[in-house]
Amino acid sequence: MPGTDRGTRADPDRLRSLRRELHRYPEPAWREFRTTCRLVEELRSVGVDELHVGRAAMDPDERMAVPDDDELAAWFDRAREAGVDEDVLADLAGGYTGAVARVECGDGPHVGLRVDVDGLLVEEAREDGHAPAREGFASEYAESMHACGHDGHTTVGVGVIEAVTDGDFDGTLTVFFQPAEEASGGGKPMAESAHVDGIDYLFAVHLGLGHPTGEVVGGIEKPLAMCHVEATFRGTSAHAGKEPNEGDNAVQAAATAIQNAYGIPRHADGMTRVNVGRVEGGSASNVVAERVDLLAEARGETTELMEYARDELRRTFEAAAGMHGCSVDFDVVSASPRADSDPELAALVADTADRDDRVTSAVQHADFGASEDATYLMEAVQEQGGLATYAIVGTDHPGDHHTPTFDVDERSLPIAVDVLAESVERVAAVDL
């Protein structure tokens, strides 16, 4: 059985260099044009022959939370101006970003690895205390940054392929470089693709999440099922002083909806969450507003509980609209189910990590408490009889995830590569 006594297999300097390059050019959901082109270049350089890009990496009809055409075109043109490979870029037109890489290394089991590649619409800190700014690799895009470590995840995915193909792996490795995780839009189209068929074991990974450098979690427990909602309240405009009675106030309807949403009854079967995170509407203080747009979400301890919270949120919004003579469009733009890590696979990751001298704490399970659309791929593998786990490789991170000062401790990158590569080899050798 392969062990970790061979020493560090990943090149820390190479991982650091690639991660910093990706960090400089963060692209949000379905706009990862430059990122995907650079990823294809890197995968080809490490000898990946079977590479599926854009539409070929997913079921294109299952994308969720896709930006409008103008937004996609702006980021597409930005990537073109950067001088990326035109042939690869053409495959991504329309926002079909991401890639799936497959390497054949023998007749053993089929193992999958999922990493995400998108950035966030967060403006990065520029003060000297922020390492990317101080060391010259902060985001060059003012409106976006890698505030959740996906630049590290992409780097780890490339590193695992390189380590596995140079190691003792006997089987097939498929790595999903998934777009649009932050919008919960990319997991389902990849899970619905033929690339998932026949996968016996699936690993997914995240850096940090409150776990320090040197700690590894074999698998998460209790990820929350969730959905993102866009709602538009429509009323009738009127002069607020002269004839307010002629108007149907969309602001009043939205305010009622927000207030009542937080009063949705809790469920006896488990925890639920609702939140309204953005509100925009109206035009002036003396105008009865005719339109208000909201972004909201519903979560649940199980998929069924999320659906309960979602349906109650819809009912609450519709009732508030009707109360004030308005209408409401309630659209679920993306979602993700709950899928738990299989204990056998989580235990293998934890045991592999425990053999690594750089790992100071290896635990089999930890509660997640958030949501992740990797659960679509996990669920797909589990439903066809395979095992899946979502591991965490700890990293010290100044600032919380999704904040302008977030950064990863780059010492965690080779740990992640080595632990995952060894886990891939071990699961193929023992065939759980």
C-alpha cells in the first residue's frame, strides 16, 4: 500500500507560482474565461491527453445562475485582450467555462476529484499588511478577487494530477475543474454529465474554513441544502404627495415580505435558514415605487427542509405582494442538495493525513454548517453505488472567507496535493 514516507511529492515553489498567477486574475461564476484557458495550458503541460472543455465538460442545459449576455461578453473580451488561446476561448463562448481532465493509469477503479475555479465579486484589500498586495500578486480586476481560496483549489487539482500520474496509481482519475461554485451554478451541470458515470470514489476539497494550517478533516458532515432566489415586486407608480392612493407600493410590499420572511415557522424535523441579502428599488422620495428587486436564500439541514423553507419563503412573498396590490416574480436561480461524506472514505483521508509529518491534527469528520454544490457530484456518485467525501485541508487565513483581506497560507498547498494524491492511490489499492 502506498504511504507518505516517500516525502513531499509536490513542488511547493511551482504550486505557489501557479496559485499566485491565478490569484491575480479572478473571474466570477461563468466568466472564468482566462482561468480556464490558463488551466488548459497547464493541464496539457503535465501530460493530460483527455481534456473536455466548456460545453464538453458538462450538461450545458443544466447551468444555473448564468449572468446576462452583456456581462459574459465583457469578461470574454477581457480574456481575449489578455492574449489567451483563441481556440480554447472559442469553446467557452456563452459562458461555458470549466474543464474535466481524465488520465488513464491502469485497470483499477475510477476515482474522481472535484475542485472549483471561480472568484468572487469582492474588491481585494490593498494595504501593505495584506500579503498579495505587499508581494505583488493582488487581483488586477478591481471588482473581483479570490476571497475563498479557489485559486488554491485549482492549483491543488493540477498538482494531484501530476503527482498521481508520476506515482503508483492503478486506475482512472477524473478531475472536475468546476465553474460557478459561488453561485451554486456549476455543480449540477457537471454532475449531470457523462463524466460522472462509473466513478467509484469521489474526493472534493476546500482549504481553510476555520481549520488552521496542519489540520486535515477527512470529510464534512451536515452541509446545508440551499437555494438562491431572485424576486421582483411590481406595483404601480404614483406621486407620493398629490395622489398616493393611485399607487401600489412595491417598496411597501417588499418591506412586508422581508419582515415576514424572518417569521417563517421553524420546522420540527431540523434547522432551517432564510435571509434577504440585497434589496434595490424605487426612484425618489416623492414617487410611489413600482419595482423592487431582492436577492434571498433558503437553507435547510436536509434537502426536504430547504424545500420547506423555500416554499414558505415563496408563499410569504406572494402574500405580501397581494396585500399591497402588487405582483411578485419569485425565481429559484440555483440550488444544492445535502450530501454527507461516506465514513469509509473520510477515514481513509484522515488516516493518510495522519501519516504526513506536516499534519498536526487529522480528524475524520467535522460539521460544515454552510452549503456547497459539490454535493451534486457527491450525490450522483453515491446514487450509482460509489463513495464520496468532502475533505478540508486547513490553512491559516487572515480575514474570513469572502472578505477583502482573505488569503491562504501557501504551506497548505503541498499538504493538500500530497494527502489527496496518496488518498487516490490508496483507495485504488484497497478498493473499499
